[in-house]
Amino acid sequence: MQKKNTGLKWILAGLVFAVLWSSASTATKVALTVSQPLVIAVTRFGVAAFIMLVIAHLVLRKPLPQKREWRPLAIYGVLNITIYLGLYVIAMQQVTASIGALTVAVSPVFISFISVFFLKKPLSPRILLAICICLLGIFVVAWPLLGGAAVTLPGLVLLLASMLSYSIGTMYFSSRSWGTMHLFVINGWQTFFGGLLMLPIALFSYKTTANHYTWAFWGGTLWLAIPVSIGAVALWLNLLKQDAVKAGMWLFICPVFGIIIAALWVHDPVSIYTVLGVIMVLAGLALSQLERGRTNPKS
């Protein structure tokens, strides 16, 4: 009975993670209808950091990071928040929510590619093929919309650049020892630093007439801050601790959920190009996960 309950908890955690993670691009599009991208980002990270740091230091009574730990937290925040999510939210002005969801879902493939440079490994033909298939799948979805206001080439480039920063940040995080620091301490402070470094740019580019603090702003931004930045990340790290290979399988359904949420919430078009692109992205993810399973059979 206990094994059955554990299995049900695993499935429930995976499904909730996939839905929350997939909803980020759509929530961003909702908030962008009434606000500038960096205003959304700074508000999101401010709220998320405040909640996590209050829980970590006031509720759980976890100690502050040591002197030598502040710099790595700041570097991780720059890569994982300032650059990655800063570029992401700007790019979302020029791409659909569906394409944003697809790009985020293929992050493990990008990470596998970046690990070649960090770990000095030869580039596996399987990973290279997976990257090509995933990128082609994204462009297939974008193809009928290119040239219009919905999807632009600069937007796609910014989106891919954001994923590059995320991949480097992930490898940086994995390559360091974080000692006994609690998850909320790490995530809270890296989110704080990332948002803080984004603040001057947001203030400099702020336009009063471009920002309307309506339900669309607060609904989209708070959804990004709490269910996504806190909830989805906590679920993901918990899944990774239990079984990294199996956890990666949940990424397979993220593109599907992302397309469904975008179609229902912001009425993104779903065509034969969308279906074909999603199938290609899933195939690329399958190849990357197969490679990971072969290289880390005990993980």
C-alpha cells in the first residue's frame, strides 16, 4: 500500500509540475497585454524572493548564506534570472505563448549541449540530432506566423538566447557544492539578486502610460511568482531528487499542456504545423532522454 501511495504522489507531483511549468508562457502573455515586460519580471521576482526568504529565514529559521556563498548566489541569479528570464519576458512580446512553452520544454536538450563545454565531453551525435529536431520543431510551429505581429525572427532569437543562459546557469548550479543551504535559501537569494540587477533597467525604461495594474497584470504576474517560480520549481527539484531520469519524462507532456493552455486562455492558433512541431519536439526530447538514460543508468 505504501509503494502504491508513493507512486500516486509521484504521478500527482509530476502532473501538477507539468501544468504549472507549461502555464508560464501563457501567464506572461496575459500580463504583457497591460504592462511592460521588465515591470512584470521585477514584480514577479520581488514577490517570489520575499515569500521564499520569509519562509526560509523566519519560518524555518535557516541561517543566512556564509560570506563565501554570496558571490555564487549572485552569479547564479544573473544567469538564471536577470539574463534568462529578462530576455524571455522581452521575447514573449514577439512570439506566441505556444512557442514560448515549446522552447522552455526543450531546455534539457540545450543543457545537454552546454554540458559538452563544461564537462569537456565529445558531442554525442544523438544529442546533436535531438537539438536539430527540437529547433526544427519550434520553427515548424512558428513558420506560418513568421512575418506578422504574432511571431518575429528577433523574438525567436531572443528566446533561444534566453535558453542558452538558462542552460549555462543550470550547469553552473550543478557544478558547485551548495553545502547544507536549504532550497528556499538558494532559490530565494538567487531570485532576489537576479531581480535586483534587473531593477535599474526596468526603472530607466519605465513608461507610465504603458503599465496598467489591472487584474490581467496582477493575475499573470502573481501566477508567475507563486505557482511557477515557487511551486513548479520546488516540485521539479523534488522529482529530480527521487529519480532524475524519470523526472525528465514529465517534460514530454509540457509542450502538450503548453499548447492546450495557450489555445484555451489566449486563443493561440492550433494548426497542422502546431501538431507536427510538437511531435518533432517530443521526438527530440525522447532522443535526449535516451542518451541521458544510457550515460547515467543509476541516477
